[in-house]
Amino acid sequence: METITTTTHETVVVTFNGQDRTLHYQPREQVQALLNRALDAFGVRDSRHVMSLFTTAGAELPDNVSIEQAGVKPGEVLVLRQSTVKGG
Amino acid sequence: MSLLRADTNLLDETFELLRRCGEHRRECVVYWTGPADGDLADGVQHPDHQANALGYEVDTRWITRFFLELRQERRSAKMQIHTHPGPAGHSETDDRFSLVPAAGFLSLVIPNFAYGPVTLNDAFLAEMSRDGDWTQRSIAELELA
């Protein structure tokens, strides 16, 4: 019996400082993978380790779970931002 | 070619906000915003934040709301402006935790809690490079008219 493996690609809109990028993802890949693509898409080179994806309600997505487990739905808008913004 | 263009009234409004909020004893921060495309700044946003004499931290919920508002209005934050108690400079915290750690974003530091004259003569200006480093720029590269 032949086994057919399918890969599902969905998209989300990631917004960062007023600009949007539409990014493809696979529901079972880690949030960290999507975060890395978002950082690359916006040319973020510095402070990458303190950047996260947030829902529009302000919930930070954990990096180490799948996008599906994080509750992300196709077409959803996610916010790319620093976890902490401060100065001194 | 300038890094950013703005009306001098925006600078007056900024100093007023920084002074009123900081009360000569706390740091304060604001963001200059403008149309997403281009180098014009025509608005100032004063975030929800906590501060003391040595630093500030922006409310996390405010950041998400702000980015969604910018998206809706097709605008972007062009420059962060914050005060220092003494001379202006860019601290390690300023380097690592800016609002927009991406190429072209500007960071302006104003000395003495902004209680000096309303000028940028003693301010410190830095721009994030494509490599993700902060590079000092001349104040003269800001076009205020």
C-alpha cells in the first residue's frame, strides 16, 4: 500500500513597525522557525534573541512549541516585537 | 540628504512631554512617527512606561497596541527619543532594547532630563546599520525646519 505524505502550507501576516509581510508556515513546525523567517523578512540583525511573535491580543507565542500548538490560525495577524523595550 | 525631516514644533512638543513626565528626576521616552514610506516625522507618541533616574521600561501591552495602530494607519516609528540625567550617550541597554532594532531606525538621547534649552546641540544621535550595530550620526543630519 502506497503511503502519501502531504505537506500543508499556510500563511500568516506578520506586522513590524507598521509594515506587513505574508509568511508561509507549516502547522507542525516550531514557532522559532517562523520567528526566524520573520526576523529575516524585516532585516532584523540585532537583538534577535529578545524578539518574539505576539498575538494581536498581546499574548507572546512560546518559541518551543509547534505553530499549531501555539494556537495560530491561517491568515492570522501576528506582531513581531521586542519582548522588552527599555533604556537607561 | 537628511536622515529625518520634521517641523521644529515637533521638537518643542517633545521637550514639553519629556520635561512634564520626567519632572527633572526621571528618564522619559517618546517616539517620533510618520508615514510608513519616507523620512518625514510628523507625530510624537508618549508610551505607557515606568521610569526612574536611571532608566525606563515601556509597558508591554502598549507596544503591541502601538504596532497595530501603526499598521492600521500605514505609519511607522522613525526615531526613539529619551532623556538621560547627565550627558547624552547610548548605553548598552539603549543598544539592546530599542523599540525597532532594524536598519535605519534612529535613537536620540537628550541630556539633563531635557531641562536645557530646546536644542539638540548636546544630544546624541545614533542609527542602526544594516549589520545591526548602532552608529553615531551627526545631529546636523536631522532636518528640522
